[in-house]
Amino acid sequence: PSREHLDDTGKKPKVVDEIAEFAREHGIEYISKLRKAAGISKIPTAIEYIKDHVYSTTEIDSRGHKVFTRPLLVWTYHTEVSEEMTRVIPSEVDDVAIIMGGISQNKRQRLIDEFQDGKIPVLVCQISAAGVGIDLTRSCDAIFVETDWTTALIQQAEERIQGVNQKRPATITTMVAAGTLDDRIQFIQH
């Protein structure tokens, strides 16, 4: 394990061995359930992060309208996590949209256009549905509530805000639920 995957005594946390043993005994279908559980467990913390971000980056223009100076991309992997994020976020901030598998190309483009026009402060993006081939450079801020095992997919998602049209430095935050598969995924990515 890398240095960041060592506990306070300098040893690999026991939970890493426990996860590996569980995977060997129960197979891959449980790995997905463990990943999903880790994603769901981070939702309350993610909501607080999102709320703080939107409140600290929203201004009021001369006509009294809200201006979202730094809209936020929220990256997820599992459908259940994506849907729960979009269910909970609107009660905390003004508006949220979601790009995930199964939405029509027309709706996807409309959401991208509204986000790029500054009408949406938070856009939840499922990595598999929005991680490639779209420009979301209205934002320079992203949070990964969930990631993927595949580093290239994460890099592609990060590049949505780092395109040639981006004039500001990007800030990318990855949430990690200690003691879950998140630790292992981050270890593999690094």
C-alpha cells in the first residue's frame, strides 16, 4: 500500500484485508453492492459540500437575479446515488439537473446548454453518461462523490471542465469514505 493507505501505526488497515477476503469469498456481485453503499454513505457530506459551494459562489446582479459564478459538477457512478443526489440537492440549493444513462440526446443537450448558459448551479453527471465528449467549461469546480476503477474514465470526466475554453484553474475534489472500497479504488488509481 502507498503511504496514504497506511494507518496511524504505519501498517495497512485491517479493513483492506477484510475487503479483499470478502471479494474472494463472495464474488464480484458483492463488490458492486459495497461500492454503491460507499457512494450512498457519502451523500449527506456531499450535500453539505455542495450547499456551501453554491452559497459561497452565488452573487446577485443589479436586477436582483442570482448569478452562479462557479457552477459545480457532481460526478457519480451508480444510478441510485445519482438519483438520490438530485432528489436531495434541490431542497438545499436553487436548482439541479442530472445527466445519466437513459436520457434522450435532446434533453442531454438542453441540460448542457442551460449549464453552459449559467442557469443551473449544480449538474450531477453519471461518469458513464457524461464523462466523454461534452464541454462543461462553464464550471471550473468538480466533486467526485464516486469514482471508477478505470483511471482513464476519471481523467475523461475531469477533462470536461479542463477543455480549451477553460480560462480558470480547475478544482477537483474526490470524496473517499475511509474503510470502504473507496480506499482500494483510490489505491489502484494512484
